[in-house]
Amino acid sequence: MIGESSLGLCLFKKMQVSKLASKNNNPENILVQPYLYGLFKNTGYNRLLNELGWDTLDDRRKLSRLCLFKKMQVSKLASKNNNPENILVQPYLYGLLPGTVGDRSGYVLRNASKVDNVKTRLVVSYNSFIPKTIRDWNALFIEYWHVELAENNIQNAGSIDSFKARYKREYLRSPNPLFKLDFNNGNIHHTCLRLGLSHLRAHLFSHNLIDNPVCQFCNLEPEDTDHYILRCPTYNNVRVRYLMEIANLLHPTYIASLDDEKLVNIFLYGDNELNFETNKQLILMAQAFLVDSKRFDVRLLR
């Protein structure tokens, strides 16, 4: 449930306010996009988090624990080197830390930054701060083939801020600017497709709103996202125009090299291998396809 965190409760309140403002024709009080306050009750949790670029409460707590653990390590080293200005926590905290693999060995090892595990007998102790955070800390370790490359491990970040920034970049979600290019019908329909909450019959069927997922226009197969974008003959003209625009933007061989799954992913999310401006054009082309197809102009439950 989204209500598992205070952040989720704030979003829920914004959705309520926005729904009421839309009903009362009060656009200045609409705080979120229509696709949010119009969601079905069983909207996919992870899909919604990915769309918003939000992290779960567990993930944010994990980052806080790891940052405190990093401070404890920095403070322990500063105390050992008689460098008081770099002691960031009280001695009773960094005194709890066990040694590392490097502390036990006289050799330069690739896993020298790994912290020794703490033995526990009870589950409650196993899940307490020190043992749990040590497991999370060691899980960040990457065993490079050469000892000098081991300095690239995130645990060896030079400061707390650099550790936190790198962790966020590599392990946490971030809002995708491609999802917020404009506030229009094409963007709304695009988001609904990514969330699996569109007019498509397979989406409605998955939410138990209709009893037949087969495409109402061609009656060939279930009307899911792949069918709508790639195969439904009803939209052949719009589809050809869309593919020609991609070929003109990139290269004709680029389209020929894509399988169906890759093409659908580019339609929904863009291509990570391309720069932002090129992805922006791809997303706008996809949204033009959604509008020009007029699929979402029909009644939701037909």
C-alpha cells in the first residue's frame, strides 16, 4: 500500500484535493495530473513508484542507516589517526564497529573494505542496526579483478555527501523528466499505458472491469499494449507514419534492428542509449501516435 509511508499519505491527500478541484472546476488547486487522481484502486505499487521516481520507506531508511554507518567508519578512522575534526559521531557509536577484512590481514586485498559480520543468536538481534547494516554494507561490495580497481567501490567514497550522491544515483529511483514534458492528453494517455491503466481492453480485463480482453476492432487477440502499438490493423496508417518519423530522426537500420519488446519499451520509456533531446523527440512522437490513433477518444468501458 502507498499509505505505508508519510510520503504516500501526502500524495494521497494531493490526489484527493486535485479530484475535488477538478470536480469543482478549480484548476489552480489541481496538484497532480489527472491520471493520478483517476487511478483504479489496485494500481500497481512498483509501477506507480517508478512513474513518480519515488523510493519506498524501506529504501529511504536503508540509505539513512548506511550514511550513519559511513559516518561511524569515518569517525573510527579519524580517532585512530588522531584527527578530531573528522570525528562525526560519538565514541560509543563508532566503538560498536567490528573490524574489516583489511584490518585482519597484512596483505592488500580486493575485499579489504568488507566489514566482519557480527554473530547473533536471536532474530531480533540479527535484524538490529549493526548486523543488518553490515549485511547491507557488504552487499554493496563489487569484487574487481584487480586490487587497484577496488578503490572504485562505493564504500570507499571520499565523503559522506559523495557516498550518498553515488548511492542515490546507482540504487535509488529518480524522476524521469521524459514523463513530464507537457500537460496534455498525449502525456496522460502515455502515462496510463505505462501504468497498465488505459482504455485498452486487456488493461480493463486485468482490473475485472470487463469480461473479455479481445480487441473490439480486429477481434484477433487480446488488446494489450503490444497489440495496440505493433499489430492492430486499425492503426496501420498511424503506425507507418510513426515508424517513418523514427527512421528520419535516427536511421532506417535502427528500426530494422529492434525486436518487438525493444520497440514497445522505446515507445513507452525512450532509449537509455540516446541523449535527452533525442529521447524527448521519441516520446513526443509516441504521444502524437496516441492522439492521432483516436483510440482513447472512445468511452472507457465500451
